[in-house]
Amino acid sequence: MIDTLLSYVAPHHCCGCGKTGSLLCHDCKYNITYETKNVCLACGRPTFSQGVCNTCKAPYSQAWCVGDRKDVLQRLVGLYKFERTKSAYRDLAGLLDDILPQLPENTVIVPIPTIPAHIRERGYDHTLLLAKRLATLRGLSVARVLARSNNTMQRHATAASRSRQAKFAFKVAGEIKQNVNYLVIDDVMTTGATIRYATKALKEAGADRVWVAVLARQTLD
Ligand SMILES: [Zn+2]
Ligand SMILES: [Zn+2]
């Protein structure tokens, strides 16, 4: 409601081309999603298996990413994460919907739990909103079966400390069912530690199969 009202007062501009009307116009959306690259989500090497290479020994069996964190995608993710542009969840979930294949009916979407301080800053839980929107688009359900076991901040951390922080960051906070295909959703993948430990937590709690989908992939320079 507030979003709708605001959009009359200050209409959205496409963060790709500046056209008025939406945060991401049809053409710019197409430019982001038309080329799907088959690379390992964790290391960026080309791979034949979906998003997972042998070297990285990822605990998830398939992974998808909308694109690298640059250009239009970087701007859209930035608006969503750092500038309280809540309505971007619709465009971002739409991008995930575009790149994901047909998912099995027993797929359940699991958002990476957001650090409470970040929810307070933004005024919304950004991964939960994404997960819910994607679930609506695909006729699936969301299960918040992951929780944070600590609330460390990851921003500005080095690769090594990110990995250490993520190691004990998750616990399972709900029933893990057999014959369910868990699809873990996150915004940006940097070292891959978050996704890896979240997946491990689910598998240790008995999940048969865990897949992963993220909006953007970023390498630390
Ligand atoms: Zn555009
Ligand atoms: Zn790899």
C-alpha cells in the first residue's frame, strides 16, 4: 500500500536505463538473465554439473546464480540491501524465477536467516521477502528451518574471518523432513561460506537434498 502510494509520488526509475515506471524494466531484466553461464558458484570455474565443481566439494548438489555482482544487478541488490527500497524484492525474486528451472513439487524454500540488527536497519527481512515471493511465483512453500546461532556481522570482514564467522552461524530450528528438496536462498555469495555451512546444518539434521539459489556472486579482491 505504502509502496503503491510512493510510486505515484516518486515513480521508480529503472536502475539499468533510467526509464520511468519500474526499478527494472523488461529490457534490462532480459539483459541480466538471457545468458546463463555454467560456472561453479563457489569458485567461478566452468563446470558441467549445475553450479557445482568437483574441487570445491560443495555439500549442495545444484546451485544457481542470477549473475555477477556488477552493473544493473549490483545496483538493484544495493537498493534492496542498503537503501531500504523494499519493493525491489519483486524484481529480484522475478530474476530468480527466470533463471531457475522447473522445480520438483516437493521443493521447500529456505531463506538464509538475516541478522536481527540488519532487519531493524532495513525495516524488513530481505531474504525472507525474497523467499516468500519466489514461493508465490512457483506455488511452493517457505520453511524457516534455519536460525542463526550467533549474530556476528559480516560486512568488512576478511575472507578468513568470514569463513570462521559462518562456521558456527547456523542451527536447524524446525523439523527436517525426508523426501523434501530444500532450496536455500541468499542474496550475495562472497566466499560461499554462508551457503556451505547453512547446507551442512540442514544435511546434518537429516535433509536428503539441498539446492542453492543466490542473486549475485561476488569475488573478494
Ligand atoms: Zn531499463
Ligand atoms: Zn568450484
